Amino acid sequence: MSVNIGKKLFSLISSSPFRNNIRLMSSFRGHQLVFNEFGEPLKVIHKEECITEVPKNNDVVVKMIAAPINPADINTIQGKYPVKPKLPAVAGNEGVGEIVSLGPNVTEFKLGDRVIPLQSGLGTWRTYMSLCKENILKIPKEVGLAEAATLSVNPCTAYRMLKDYEYLKPGDTVIQNGANSACGQNVIQICRAWGVRTVNIVRNRPNLTELVNYLKDLGATHVLTEEELRTTSIFKNCDNLAKPKLALNCVGGKNALEMLRHLENNGTMVTYGGMSREPVTIPTSALIFKDLKIRGFWMTKWSKENSANIDRYEMFEELISMMTNNELRGPSHKMVDFNNYEEALMNTMTVKGMIGKKYILSFANN
């Protein structure tokens, strides 16, 4: 090769886009949302550049496509969540991405596969992630982005609570509060697919009719406000509406007590949230004369204890099947460009359970 040709070739591969392609072969340059201290997200979260190296051995590099902002993410950043990450930390616990690089020992996946992380606390609010092949699950591309990005928390929470505490058969009834939450919407749709009826409690609001119609379109059997629940005779006057075997509580306080009154004997109430920040009070008579069971559920704990359990993968298989069959759709949501993360944070923090909209970071332009 002549000196002149060599100089031209070096100049060519050193220029864009060839230079970028060479760079991407050795590392992936992107951005991440980091917090160095616990506090209010808008104050402590900042975006910084990061470099992800090519994967080794059993790892893959995933380019994130979408990642939701959940209330638990906000609590984690504030330092109020039971699990506190080591600082500095990248925020975010779930999302969906596409494999862009494979380690030499990875044969179960291929470039372009769409995957979700199976472990919480990995920091999904970033453009690229390096993940062990054991910590990802392949998702069919027929599954919508919102559904895939939010799969590992709310649908799984709904599924496990419906599956693990009472044996539910077609025609049975479940009652829940916070029915317009992301988890509540999943409860409604899974119950519809299983032939289980739902009585859904929401707070009164100006757009109540719109919300009721939305939840009924998802498959809700009945929708009541908290005030209506106190005086309802729905379980006496509605034909074939059995008393609930299972109550799902994410509010607490007086509303949880009102739901408890309607449970059938030997029924179960599962608490998985406390939006009212009021304690769950159980009357002595409910325990003695109705023999009610009072339980609590935390998806993070369940996932950690069942990381390799076949039940976990059977759950994912059934939920994904529901999604591909249009029986289970993602929550009402808005996609927000990753660069506008402050908008998504602000709206998530000010929703206060009334709007019921999930904010999802989109990495399409990053």
C-alpha cells in the first residue's frame, strides 16, 4: 500500500460516520440520570454523560427504548423507600430496551432482541445498560412499548395478589381501592380475562364519568366512589354478584375499613400500598366472627425470593400472552423525551393519585 493511499484510508476511517462506528465497537457513549444524595427528585437528579464498555463473557449491552417513572422511583430518590441504593446511583427500576452488543458466551440472545431487566435497582434511566444474561427476559416485539416497559412491576403485582391469596374461579368477586392506579387497571383486565368480577373504588373527582367509562372499557364490573361504598347495597341487590373473596388495598385508612366490611367470611385483604398515609385498622369482630385474613405484599421482595422459580416465568408467559392477545394493555400514559425528564418527574410527583397517568421516558431521540 502506498503512503498516499494509506493516508487517505486513515483520513476516511477517522472521519464521521466511520469514526463513530469504530468508537461504538469499543464503547457506547450515552447519558444517565444520577443522584448523589437523597432528596426531592427535581433538586437531586441530574443528567450526565456515561460510557458503557463492550460486554464481556455473559453480559449484553442494551440500548434503552422506554422506562417508566413509578411512585417507588420517586420514594427511592427521596430516600423513603425500604431499599436504599448505594450513592451515587442511577435512577429507575424497570423499562424495555434492545440488545446492541453480545458478550462472547451469550448464545441465548441475538442482536436486536427486545428485553426487560428482571432485577430491580439496576438503574434504567440511561441510554445504555450492561446486563448479565441471567437478568434479562426476551419480550416479543408484538408487545407494545408501554406494556413492555411497565411489565415487571404493576402487572406482576396484580397477578401475584390475584393468584397467591385466594383461589379465584369464574364468577367470583374481587374488590379493590385505587382502581384507577396502574396496578388497579391491571387487576381489572386480568380479572376480566379470568372471568372474575371486580368492584372498583375510586376517589370522587370532576371527571368521574370519564374515569368510570374508562375503567368499564377495561372490563370493570362496577365502579364506586369512596362515598358510594359507605352506603352501597350492591352485594344485596345485584343479581349473581357474590361478596368478595379478596380485597386489594393500596389506600389504607377508612377506605380499607369500608372494603373490609364487604368481604365474605374467611376472605382475605391484601395491602400493597398506603396512599392515604393512614393506618389499616382491623375490627376485632372481623377477626373473630368472620375469620378474615390480613396480609401484605411487596413485589420487590417476592421477585427476590422467587428469582429462579418456575412460577415467575409462568407468570411472565401468561401476562405476555394476554398482552399479545390484546387482553391486557398498558396504563393510561404519556411518553416524554428523555431530555425532558424534569417534566416527567414533576408530573409524577403532582399526580396525587387523581389523574392515573403513567409518565414514561422515551429514548427514541437519544
